[in-house]
Amino acid sequence: MSTDLLRFGVAMESELLERFDALLARRGYSTRSEALRDLVRAALADDAPVGGATVAATLTLVYDHHVRELTERLNAMQHDLGAFVVSTLHVHMTHEHCLEVIVLRGPADVLKTASDRLLATKGVLQGKLVVAPMPSAPAVTHSHVPASTHRYLRKRQSK
């Protein structure tokens, strides 16, 4: 990718620009240019073609846990994903609503299809999949158990 910077003009309504500037101030941006670059990068990442490349992702769901059998259906879908589910976080928001964050790693197309199914499940009120390409690094061969657990298991086996 070239590092040449190109200038271009953007026209927008004054109220929209004021709201945008307020957002930038809250987020700590020093320039509109950097904020626009970040917005463009995010839009391009969201629109990236889905393929079989290995990615990391988070799927955030807000759902009504009083919907009949919803919790069981969501759990079953996660179990069907097997090793692609790295971790989950479950938060009770209100008496009726839960927030769940599912950390995933695997082929982008598989994760996208699975997330679409989860998001379309009756009782899921809102959600979003955020995909991040995996950095080029040596593959982790046994990510299911952290190294600290291996040390613990070796100690237990040697006794």
C-alpha cells in the first residue's frame, strides 16, 4: 500500500459536522483526517469479501432469555461450532435481557454463516459480528489449552 496522501473535499450539513466533531473530541481524535481514515478502514473491513481465510471474530448478542427455548437453541448452535468458539461472556442486563459475547476463530465464511443464523434466531434483539484478519504469524498448534495449564498438568502427572 502506498503511503502517498491525497487530499479531497467533503461536503456535509453543518449540524452533522458539529456532531461529528463532538464525537471526535469524545474519542480523542486530534484531526478529522485520522478519524475519516479509521472510518474508511472499518467500512472496508466490514465489506471485505467473506472467504475461507482464518479470522478472529467477536459476535455480540442481546437477547430476551424469556423467549421459549432460546437459551437452549443458542447453546446448541455454539456447541455445533465446536472448536471455532474460543470463549464466551454472558452478562445479565435486566431481568429479561442478556448480553452474550462469543469469541470465535476460524474460516471467515463459516463464522459469517453461523453468526447470521445466531442473529436471525427468534428472541435475539440485536447483535453484530466484528471480524479481524489474523496477523501473519506461526499457527498455534494447540490453542485449546493455555501453556499455564500444560505446566499444571505436567506437575499433576509427575506426582
